[in-house]
Amino acid sequence: MADPQGFLTTRERELPARRPVPVRLQDWREVYEAQDVDQLRRQAGRCMDCGIPFCHSGCPLGNLIPEWNDLAWKGQWREAIERLHATNNFPEFTGRLCPAPCETACVLGINQPAVTIKQVEVTTIDRAFEAGAVVPQPPERLSGKTVAVVGSGPAGLAAAQQLTRAGHTVAVFERADRPGGLLRYGIPEFKMEKAVLDRRIAQMEAEGTRFRCGVAVGEEITGAQLRARYDAVVLAVGATVPRDLPVPGRELHGIHQAMEYLPQGNRAALGETVEGQILATGKDVIVIGGGDTGADCIGTALRQGARSVTSLEIMPRPGEERSPAHPWPTYPMIYRVASAHEEGGERVYAVSTTELVGDDSGHVAGLRLTEVEFVDGRFSPVAGTEREIPAQLVLLAMGFLGPQAEGFVEQLGVELDERSNVVRDNTYMTSVPGVFVAGDAGRGQSLIVWAIAEGRAAAHGVDSWLMGTPSQLPRPINPTDRPLTI
């Protein structure tokens, strides 16, 4: 364990400071400053010898959190990264982007602020890269089997790395011009700089994983052709069909899905020229949806110089503390302030959009809304609360319904469930032999930590199926093991 008295002597939870808002709004760099290593080690020392580490139950990857907390506290960073990599291919991604259900399951969090697990994680991997301790791990021998992974988000990357290390020849197909999926063009630079992604892609290429970018699978290569060329196929295409807003005025110009807006902003932040870019500069911006994607839109709009930003959420404002409906160690619905919320804008809760109002040119000029209350299992408008707020740019960040069925998924002939997700068994194989699915395409919209866990688990299933023997690859989860808790 870490410091036996650490949780008694260091009672405060300390995280690295965020850069001042006026400073960080002038650039696209990550918002956090470096944390003093001694301070971080003291925080790792707060990890208790709690008998049953409930942080494990909060983490779909089954990260060995007490072990690498102990090693970080002792300053044994090389040993710490080995324990961290034992269960997680990409701690540099989860350490920046995961909402940390492990921390809300921390035993210390029952009556004290939880251990800063996520910060210990990201510091451990960043120090490992700086020290040259993250090196390629090519297989000792090749199996002669080939695998196509469609999609290079976290699920696809995790499956590809595991299968490459098992000795299979793996090609990752990505329709964008560079690999990474939403990690590259969906996550803003201020949350994760793309150099973090590029260094991991370089490691995978050195191990033997091949990336085929700019390839629209289903068009340039069909499902039948892919199955004929490869011994197995892994679908890791994500849940890309966005939830829409069917209200009067939806057809007006200036109303966009978040995933139309954010990739353009990311490309521009990386120095690319984006023709016809959707910009928030000088506009009143409304973001519909209060989740992480909505926060990403807020931070991007503020950096582009929006005149005002308003975030709308149909749910009531959460409380500051756990409610009886979310007892420890479940992930609680509480009021959280992301870095983007800290930077500006207004958050409005318990409202529903009734109409989008346009000007004479057919461009959105305002949004009409009403307050709502939850009655008899549904949201009902509150009489007399209707109002209109100005908007020249409306961004829809209301989540995703499932993978795009038209094209490649349809060509493969895989079965879909009632929620339009790809059906799979407990080995992650779809209804078509040799075709597997991992991540949001089979699970539905979820967390990055679930995507990586499913990519690793799917790789176990693929390896077992290809070789006809139980795989030696780790299998962190089963899709029926436990319900989604966040």
C-alpha cells in the first residue's frame, strides 16, 4: 500500500492549477499547468489499505489503482507504468478524458475528498514517455492471420494494438486523413493536445500496425471485399448518428450538429485551412446539451470570440452532493464545472426548445424555449415561462443514437438491436462469423474507458477465434458482466 497514514496526514485533495482564463482563451493548449511531483506523490500516498478496493469496480478496465498509487508514492515510476499498462493501453487518453468513475468509487471518498487517481495516472504515463520508458513491443513471431479494424478511435486502437502484439497482421481503416477518430477531430486541443495522440500512433506503427487513412469503407472498399481480404474484421466505427432536434425552424441556416462544428475547430487550431468554417466569432451561441460534448462546444466558441454562449439542458440542475438515488460507490449526478464552464457562458437548466426563429434571409436569429418539470414520467412545459433568446449559431450536442447503418454495416449483414447498435455475443462476435464489434458501435454511446476495455476484450475474442485456442490476451470485461453505471 501507499503511505499507511497518508489519508490521515494529507486530508486535502490537490489538483494541478488551471491556467488563468484570460490567458488560456488566447490559445488552444491544454488548460492545466504542471503539478509539483512531490505534491502528486503526497496525493498518491492518500490511497488507503482499504481491504476491498472499490475503485476497481468503478473502472471498466480493472486498473490496478492501489498498486500504481503505491509505486508513484514511492517514486518508482517505471514499475508504476508497467502496472498501469498491464490493464490500459492508453492511460494518457483516459487520464485526460475519462470522467473518473474510479474516483467516485474510492473508499476514501465516503467521508473525505477522493484520491486524485486520474492525475496520478496521467502523470505516470507522461513521465514514462519523457523518460523513454514507452517503447514499441513488436511480436516475437507472426501468426499468418490478418485482421481489419474499421475505425481508429479508442476502441479500434486498443483492439489493433492488442492483436498486433499477439502476432496478427493488422490494418486499421480510417475515413479521416489521420488516425485517431474522435480523439483527433472530436476532442478539442485544449482538452488533449494531438501530440499526445501522435506519439502513441508512432509506437503502434513501430510495432507493426498499419494505418489506412482516407479510406471510406463501404465505398472505396465494400464489406464483402474486406471480408474476402482479411481473416477477421473488427467494427469500431463508434456511434456516429447524432440525435436531432425536431422543432419548427430546424431547417434554418446556422444550426449545426456538434460534430460538424468541433472537427472544423480542431483542424483550424492545428493550423489547417478550413473552407467555409463554422465560426462563433461575434455571435450569440446557444449549445443544446449539457454533457461533455456541449462543454467542448462552449470552450471552442469562447476561443473563437463568441459574443455570448448559453448552454441549455432539459434536466434540472444537479445538487452539489450525492443524492439518495446515487449512493456510493455509484457514479453520482452532481453539479460539475468543467474548464470550459469556468471560462464563461451561462448554463440554463430545466428548459426545452419549442422553436427556432429565423430572419428574412433564412438564418437563425433566436430560440424560443420554455421551462419544464418532470411529471408522471415525462417533461411537461410550465405555463407562463416561455421566452426567446437571441442566437446566430445553434449547436446540437444531444448525444448519438448508434452507428451509421447505411453502407458498410449494412453490407456486412450484421444484426442490429432495437437501439440500432450492432448485436454481439460474449466474445464480441456479431451475427456474422469472423466479424466482431467493439466500443460504441455495439455498446451505444459511452465513455472512453469503456471503449478501450471493449477493444481489449474484442481482441481476446478475435485471437481465440483465429487460433482456435483460448487467447493469452487479457480479457477485462464481458458486455453482460455489469450494467452501464454512468
